Amino acid sequence: MNSLTATPFNTRTYILVTLIVSLWVHASETFRYFLFIIPEMQSFLAPLENVAPISLPIFVIWGVWDTLLTGMVVLMYWLYTRHFGSSIRSVATTGILSWLFFFVLFWIGMWNMNLASPKALGIALPLSLMEMVVASFLAHWLYKR
């Protein structure tokens, strides 16, 4: 049993790790949103007015979403390592599982409702996979400290 699996859940550490990893997730989400998602969604949904607006309330909602997402990734990493140990395999597994549970379900639902194009999925899914694996790696690195 390694030191991480022997350590009980610490709320203070969890919150700190979540807040630090959130910096990466917020930056990644903002980058993807501005450079790829806004243009693609506005193009695909051109007949609709006010698609992917840029406003403070929208960014507050996305900030809450990003923080919840990050909290779940960090928790999933911690739970996974409690059972399987802390390793690069744990990083990859929790990154991929987080991606499947959050992004793949979201984007397939959007595509199924004809609210996203296959091109949007082709852009959003690989970038979000990278985001989740990096977030999981950051949780790994921070929990080891």
C-alpha cells in the first residue's frame, strides 16, 4: 500500500487540489470555447439568434461548471488511487473515465439533439480528453506533494 492509499480523505487538501487544478481546467475550457466552439456553434446554428453569447452570466455559469467538473475529476482520482494505487496508469484511467462521463456524454447528447455538428465533436472531444488527462495528472502531482 503506498502513502496515498494509506491516507484518509482530507477535505482541506481536496479543496486546495481542486482549486489549483481548476486553474488549468478554466484556462483550457476558455481557450477551447473562444477559439473553436463559439465559431463552430455559431456557424452550425446560424439560423438561431444569440448562439454561444459572450456575457458575464454565461461565464459565471461556466465557471461553476468548470469547478464542479474539476472537483469530480479530483475526487475520482482520489477514489481510484485508494483502490488501485497512485501511478501513471491511475492518471490515464481517471482522465479517460472523467472524459467519458462528462464530455462524451455531453457532446453526444448535443449531437443527438442536432445542437452540435460532427465537426464540433471532432474538435471538442480530443481537446477535452487532453484537458481531463492533464487535470488528472495535476491531481496526481499535487496529491504526491
